[in-house]
Amino acid sequence: MLVARLYLFDDKRSLGHALLGFLTAFTLTWGIVILLLYTLYEIREEESPVATVGDVVEFLIGYIYGLAMVVWLALGFYT
């Protein structure tokens, strides 16, 4: 059985992926479009499939943290 190791946050660009995901969450309605465009860009990039999946996962981690921040800020405005 072949198992691929997925390395997350393995280089300096990884923090950029997470930061981009975090900032994308604040665009709300455009967030899904940006996520789709980012995924398509990563697929076309010339690197191994495992690295591509890792980059998308890093983006999604930042995106989820960003969405949590958006919800937290929204709830703070309504109290």
C-alpha cells in the first residue's frame, strides 16, 4: 500500500497560503470564487500532487480561521 505524506506549513510560502485564505474569508460572497480560482491555480502549477493538496489545505486552514473571525466580529457588533 502506498501512502503519501502530506507536509503542512513546510516552507515560507505556506504562511502566505494561510494568510491569503484568512483574508479571503473577509470577502464573504467572493470567497468561494477566490477559493475556486486558487484551487485551479494550484492544480496548474508544476509541483507534485501531494504538495498541491498541502497548499490547498493550508489555504483552507486560513479560510476557516478567517470565517471564525468574521462570525466573532459579527456577533460582537450585535451585542
